Amino acid sequence: LGGFYRSLNKNLEMEIVMREKLKLVKNAAGRLVPTMVNGVKTIPYKGVGKYSPKGLKAAPPIRSCIDYPTSGNKIVGSLQEALKKCGLKNGMTISNHHHFRNGDLVMNQVFDCAAAMGIKNLRWFPSASFPCHKSMIDHMDSGIIHHIEGSLNGPLGNYVSEGKMKGLAVLRSHGGRWQSIQDGEVHIDIAIIAAPTSDPFGNATGDRGPSACGLLGFGLADSLYADHVIVVTDNLVDFPCVPWQIQGNNVDHVVVLDKVGEPNKIVSGTTQITKSPDRLYIAEFTAKFVKAAGIMKEGFSFQAGAGGTALAFAIYLREMMKEAGVKARFIRAGSTKYLVEMLEEGLTDYILDGQTFDLEGVRSIRENAGHTNTSPFTSYNWHGKGNFASMLDAVVLGATEVDVNFNANVVTHSDGKMLHGIGGWQNCLFSKCTILPIPSFRNRIPIIVDEVTTLVGPGEL
Amino acid sequence: LGGFYRSLNKNLEMEIVMREKLKLVKNAAGRLVPTMVNGVKTIPYKGVGKYSPKGLKAAPPIRSCIDYPTSGNKIVGSLQEALKKCGLKNGMTISNHHHFRNGDLVMNQVFDCAAAMGIKNLRWFPSASFPCHKSMIDHMDSGIIHHIEGSLNGPLGNYVSEGKMKGLAVLRSHGGRWQSIQDGEVHIDIAIIAAPTSDPFGNATGDRGPSACGLLGFGLADSLYADHVIVVTDNLVDFPCVPWQIQGNNVDHVVVLDKVGEPNKIVSGTTQITKSPDRLYIAEFTAKFVKAAGIMKEGFSFQAGAGGTALAFAIYLREMMKEAGVKARFIRAGSTKYLVEMLEEGLTDYILDGQTFDLEGVRSIRENAGHTNTSPFTSYNWHGKGNFASMLDAVVLGATEVDVNFNANVVTHSDGKMLHGIGGWQNCLFSKCTILPIPSFRNRIPIIVDEVTTLVGPGEL
């Protein structure tokens, strides 16, 4: 929304503006933003609901069965062979989902292959990157990756914050990423879908296999709109892989590796509730507010992430729901053990899940019919015929900063370093009641500020 | 493939050619076909695998949540109101799925609304029409419907066969219909999705509700590619309707009627096996062939429809599988009680289902995780990255005629009357072994002929 141009120190900011020959304009939030980003014309923020997209959705090429094996067996021998068959060349865009989080073993190999093939100037378009992708820094230094568009966590965020990347970083919300693909703003040449389980046709699911991650919704747009789609798995099953969260009919090649993910870094074995007395206190207040405001009533809905405070909120709320004999119709998640317990105790009819955060979430989405697989299309895409986000009665989110005008920041720290992804945060602001339960201070740094470093969500939402 | 131009008597044929000012060319099957059909340039059949589609898929308009209710409630008061909101006007294309078969109560009302609104020259684009749609003849006579593109059964087939329709009939296979929408050959202005169960957002399923029809796959392309989508239901449930076979995110309006279908005409209470000794004998031969040819082995797959002989084939095969201790990996269906029994007895891991033919099929797809919802996209679309049809080890189909060059006919009788739909028949020909178990004669009319009346499937397949 507001973006990048308060997130760096002023000197570095001006250096990048001059290096990239950027022209800046003031957007509706009063922030200076570039008119072009990485060679693409931008649409500066106009205010909530003020921009109406026009035109037609992006359209992938029509394919023909004549070019695919009639046996349905699309397995090729290696990642490199698959990339060659997809016609990988300089300047292309390679995408992936981040359901493997910090346990991903695939994407470093993909860019190592690109390096071995002598490819340059790629755009990496993950739904998010993690510390495990630190070696991409070498690929950026050597020009194999030109720049990254996607949420940046840890070392990559640090690298970019220091102005070392050639192109500009573009962070998008989950919904914003779907929109950018659907609307044709980002054209994906090759999508990599790491899959905990797949059949040779490319039907794939995230809910089982040694690298089980729950679901694959963040890769759905990639599979639908990319020119070429490669499924990479370490758990090949006979056709048909049921359920299929990714449809083999959208897949070009299947690559089987020994290991695609580190299970303990993909999902936690257990979910940690915050132990901070302050945060617990804030979480309890939040739950009490939701009850006192009359939001917690029969058939209501809420969303709470896996962050310490949000998790504690859900636990307080659960007790209040039990006491009051109130049942939710649905919970939007990031699923955890605690939300699964609520489903299995009958405190909600459904979990509409975007990603599973722990092993209980994975088990539940595999076993419970009421634990439902969603995607940014269903939940967050603003350029659609409605989405789920606006139907939520209450949403509890985090923030790195909130200012006195209720503008909030979620990607940068107060020192300007961009260390977190946006996730579904911006999309969730459209709920009926969005709550940011934050402390006034963290590590002696004020969290309530006069003006947020990076404006990620406008106060009016 | 071959088409229309042997299906009528010569005089009527020439009359239509002259009336429509058609230019005819000889296609690769040696049949004269028009170069233009209903104002659209045709691609005459070039031979199996000889035509490669080019270009990009059709792209529906980008929408914005700003134009849809944040509550997710898209219910409007009546069909007519929904059609008005969709901007219904002269010359538009209105589509629907045929999962309600001869029990559909929606589409006659839709065109009655169009008549009341004074709309003319509509193209009706159903996945199939049935005798219950007989009143569309009045709408064609009065010019409300210009012509129908879709499989024609019974009275409408008769009407068209007599040359009374203004435009030309176009019959497509299930896969061909998907292709025509996906490739942009047919642009749907308004799609009507009759839904046994829906929520106010438009998430819809066919597997439950008083008009349960099993699944809604024939309406999937319509929901994805149409400019406007209306869900019509008689069983409204609170959001979310889970499972959703049609995604509310593709739906513009929801209309609630007292009754959308006649349950006993949507699915049969029971499935009838043929009682004809000849057909039973042929069915048994077919099953014996499948066994003797080594096709019936552990992990194999087959498809058999709900026709009398195909059904009997499945029953013979089941006994042989039990005797031999052989289990199938999957059965493609048209599901019936008998296939459901095979699933529940463990004789197959999966039923990959395109439509349910009886109440047991409906129950099973609702209850059995191995009974899987498919669509023409997964199974039949030839303009995709492979499809399921080519993976089948054996497929048993019907035919109205087969000629000495193995060309077959499935839409016209030997008298030239077009009385049946193509269904998935053409698509299924791509299986590893396609069997047409037909008698030599039916009602004293030869079924094995020198040359089929209408060439629907070429002998080489």
C-alpha cells in the first residue's frame, strides 16, 4: 500500500532512487512511491476501494494432449532436465509456494541448476522466502537472480534492506500475489510446486507424505497461470493421487527427489503459546473484548494466526465459548493444534485453512471433512466476486508498529529493516472487526508511534 | 468429427445448406462439412492428433470485491432479477450443466423469463438437453432462442433433425465442450448453475439436498469462464457450503427457488441391468475378452457407463475380478450402485466420477473419500496437459452404428434422426482399449453397416 519508501534510511533510499532512475509520486497515503518498479508501471495506492481493475484475466497458453504422454507419466530424470524441457532462459520468472517454509530443500536446487546452466537475470517469485534460502544471496551477487518479488524473511530481508539487490523488492499480500498473477501483472514462466505427495501425472497433495505440509494453496495460482509447471516430490504414489490440491492437468513435468523438505522445519511438532505475561494479558483482554462486544455469538466466525498472542487469544476465546455454550460456524486459519481441538470438540463446524502450522493441523486436514483446504483465491483475492476475508466477524493480527492514525506496519522494524512477510495480513483487514493486540513497547522500543516506518495497512480499515 | 452432413435426408440437407448459404469442404474423414457454422469459422477434422491448437486460453473479466456484498450474501429475489443484473440482452449465450438431466426445473424458467423480458435471438449452450426441455421448441419458434449448441435428446433432437431450427445444431463431446469454452470458441455471457445445495456466497455442491445430483462438473467450465454466473438452488445452507464443487468466488448471484429439480428424474432410485439375453451374452463376452487379453490385472482401470450392456459388463467383470483376486486402481464412471459396491467391497481404490446415475452413486460420492469428483477438465479436455481418458486400460461404450472401417456413430439413428448426445464418448476413444459391444441388428435394422450415417468416431481410434 504505502510501501518501501520509509523503510530505509534516507541516504540509502536516495541512492536507490538515483541508481534505478526512479520517478516518485505521492500516493493517497501521502507516501512517495516510484511510478515504475522493475520496468513495470505501478498503480500508486488511491485509497481503500478507489481502484477498480479493468480488462481480462491473464490467459495461459492452450496446450494439447498430443504433446503429453498418453500413459499420464510425466516423470523426468532430474530438476535440470525438467527446467531444460520448460525452456529456461535468461530473464525468466520462476515461482514457488512457501508451504515448506524454512524446511524447503527444492528452491536452492532449482537456482543451482539455473547457475549450472549458465542462466542469468532471473526473477524469483516465491510466495515467501525463508532463512533456508540464504544461498540465493550468492545467486543474486553473481547475477543469476536479478531480484526477488515475494515476502522476505531473515537474511534475504536483511540483504535487500541494505540495498544490495539489483532490482527492487516487491512484497505482496497473499491476495495481492494472486491478483498480480491473475491480472497479468506478473507472468510466471516456470512454476515449481514442491509436493509432499504426487502421482506421475502431477496430481499433488500436501496432506500426506514424509514432507507433509498440510496444503498447497499458495501454489494454486502458479499452477493455473504459469506457462510451465514442474511438480517436485519425494513421495510418488500411483495415479490417482487423491485428494489433488494441485491438478495434474496443469502440470508439465514431475521430478522425484530423495527428499524435498525437512519435516521439522516445515511444521512444528508442537505449537508454542506465548509465555510472556504481558502478551497473555493482552490476549485475554482481546478475547474479553470480542465477547463483550457481542461478536462471540452462535454461528460467528473468527481468524487468529499462529503468533504467540493470537494463539493465546484463541485459547482464551475457546474457554469463553465453552462457558457460554457458543459455537462458531467457521474459523479461518493458519491451523494449529488448538484450533483442531476446537473443531474436534464441536466448537466450530469448519476450519477454512490457508496453511497448517503444526502436525495436528496436517493430521486434521487429512482426516476431518470439516477441515477445509482453501487458497488465496477463495479467501483473499480482492479482484474477484467477493472473498472470504470480508465475512469474518473478528480477526486478530500482529503488527510491528501502529501509529496514532491507526496506520499499521507489519514488514519492517522501527530501524527500517524489512524482516517479515505480509502474508494475508493486508487482506484480513477487510474483516468486520480487525484487532491488533500489541504492546506499547517491545525491547524498550515504542510500538505505538507518531508515524509508522512502512505503511502496510491504512488506518481507515 | 465428421458431423452433421450425412445425418439428414439429402433433400433436407441441401435445403439447409442453401438456406444458411453454407460453403462445404471435404474433411479428412471424407465428409462434406460447412466452413462456417452459426457465423463462426470451423476447423474441419484433420485426422487424429493432426490439429494443434494455438494461442491463449479464453480470459474472463477481472472483477473487484468492491462490486460484491462484503457480507458474502449474493441472494437476489428472483431469476428475472438475476438475469437483469447480469445485463441479459438480445443475442447473448446462456449456458447450463445437465446434471439434473430430465428432472431439470430451472432452464425452462430461465427462458420463460427471457421471453417475459422481450429478449430475442439467444444461443442456448447446455451441456445436454432433455425431453423436459420440450417447451424450448416454442421459444425457438418465437425467436427467443435462435439455436441450441449442445447434445439434443428426444423432442429437441427431433425438431432439429427436421430442419426447423434457425441456426445449425452443434453437438460437442464433454471434452469438446470444455475445449470450446476454454479456447474461446464459445463465449458464455450468463451461466446458470442449478445447485442441489448452495450457500449465499454461491459455493455449491451436488452431493446433498432434495435435488441431489451427485456432482456439478459439467458446469465447472461455465463457472470459470462465463462473464456472469448465477447459482440457482432450493437448499440454501449457511456459509460455508462444504464441499464446494462450484466456487462462490466465481459466482455473481444466488437465486433461491422452492424446487429446482424432480429428484426421481435426476437420478434413478435403482439402476436397471439389461434383461436382453443377447446383450447379456455380448456383455459376458466383453468381460471375458478383457480378462483373456490380460487387461484385467492388479491395479488396472476401466470405464463402463450406465447403459444396459456396459452395466452388465461391469457386473460380469466384478465376478471375474473376485475369482481372480484382482483389484482395480480406479474406475472411471458414470457411477451406479454396482460400481459403488465394487468400491465398498475393496475391488477398486477409487471411482473417478463424472456423473452419478443413481441414488447409491450420490450417497457414495458424499460419503466415500475414494469416490472422487471429476470434471471434463480432468478427464476429457484434449487441449490440456494430458487427461485421464488416455490412461484407461479398457473402456466399454455403446454405438448406434459401426461401419466396416470401424467408424462409429453415437448421435443419429440409421434413419438420420439425431436423438442422442455425444457425452464423453469421443473422449473415451483415446483409452488403451476401446470396446463397442454391439449387436449386429436392433429391431431388424443392421447396426454393422458399410458406412455410418454420422461419423462421430474414426475407426483408427
